[in-house]
Amino acid sequence: MIDFCKFHGFGNDYIVIEKQLIPEDVSVSDLACAICHRHTGAGADGIAVIEKLDAGDADYFCDIVNPDGSIAGFSGNGTRCAVSYLYYKKLWSEKNLNLGVRSGVKRYELVEEIAEGHYIFKAEIGKPRFGSDEVPVKTDLPQDTVVDHKLMLGDVPYAVSAVNVGNPAACIFVDDFDFDWRDVGRELEVHQAFPERANIVFVNLIDRGNIELRIWERGAGETSASGTCASAAAVLSAFTGRTDRKVSVHSPGGTTEIEWRGDDEILITGRADLAYCGEWPV
């Protein structure tokens, strides 16, 4: 049996497992596919596998694995769930924690423990990368930025703006969500323009301090919230002059506060909440 705890950030749920508890003969990708299944498993938008580090810039390392078994470079909500697990299990008690992920080291600050298993964190997640080769997005020629880049789905053009915030994200600015955005997201995720696939984010501008999202997440499908997608949407909204650099990002699961600071660092403030703990048979 593998012990785990399930946390969620605004309904975007992750199963957190300590790496040492996973038998060596168990494939992490296969484990993610099984345990994340909504009908035959525990159900989740991914698993967060955490490991204590004894050297380097990070205190722990976290791998995020999608429900389809693929590895994500980063997840804002997934890592927040992983950090919450460390506090909940009394594995970490200091106010600040450095968490290593595949896209670098992220810095977390505990803002408030609302109740046992319920936390609010601030996180510095790094600087956005805009180049077409950094996102990556296939373009005719390398571009320093990818803004309103036309992609075709059949006969329909979509103006896509893209950024990498630990994961590739492509944003489409819309007036409303009264269209088949799930179908569009499903097709654009695997569009040939995205060699590593992409998170597809539909962004509706409310005012200069508020935006609303619908999210089709790479490897997970529709999600109620996403820290990286919220960050990407906020950064691209500010970069294109639609909003200020500090934005409240509203999604069906809740509201995430994003600040794209003057030093280029992205700061996320959000919560993570314990759903339950259990055991998974292997």
C-alpha cells in the first residue's frame, strides 16, 4: 500500500506521495494513470511526487505527473499542494521553503495556516520566457515574442499569444465563453505548432485588475483552476497592455492573485486545502 494525501487548489486537485514510499518496480507514470482516474481511482488532475534533498539550493524536489502519465515541468497548484503536505505531515515547519521542480527552484512562503490542512502561500515561480524557441512554438522564423500568432483549426483562425512560465501556455483573448472552448482547447493542445503540447487558456478581460479564465490543461484536460495558467494569462494580459501587472485571476474554482513584479519575477498567492488521506494498493 502507498500512503498518499489529496489536496486541491481551488478545485484543481493533486495526490501527493513521498517518493520513498513508491516501490522501485512501480512505474510513476502508470501509477499516475491509475490513481488519477476519476472512476476507477482516487481521482485527480495529477500527482506530486516529493523527495527530501540534502544538498543544493532546494529543500525538496517535486515531480508533477499528469493523469495521462506525462511529466509536467511545473504546476502552480500541484506544487502548492505538495508544500501543504509537508506542513500537514510536520515534515517542514519553517516559514519559507525552496522547492525544486524540473523547470527550476520555486520559493514558497507560508502566509497563513487557516486550519489544519488548509494553507495560503505566496510563491516566487520565476520569470516568464517569451521567445518562440523558449515556449516553444513553431513559427516560420524565430520570434522574440509570440503575440496574436494565427493558428488554424480547419477554416477557423485563432489569435494565440504564448509564454513559458514553467510550462508552455497559449492564451486566446475572448469576449465571452459562449462557444465550444473545450473542443478548441483539446485540438490546440496537440496542434503541430506546439512540439511539447501546451496549456490552452481562454482569457476574458473584466477590467485592468481582473480577468476570468477557462482552462484546458496539457495532459489533464479541463481544470477548475491552474496556477501556471493563471500566471501565463496575467503576464500576457499585462504584456499586451490589457491590464496592470497585479491582477486577480478568476476561474471556476476560485481566485488567484498574480503579480508580475518589476524585477520580472512572477508572484502567486493562493491556497491549498486537504481533501483526504488514504492508501493505494500496488
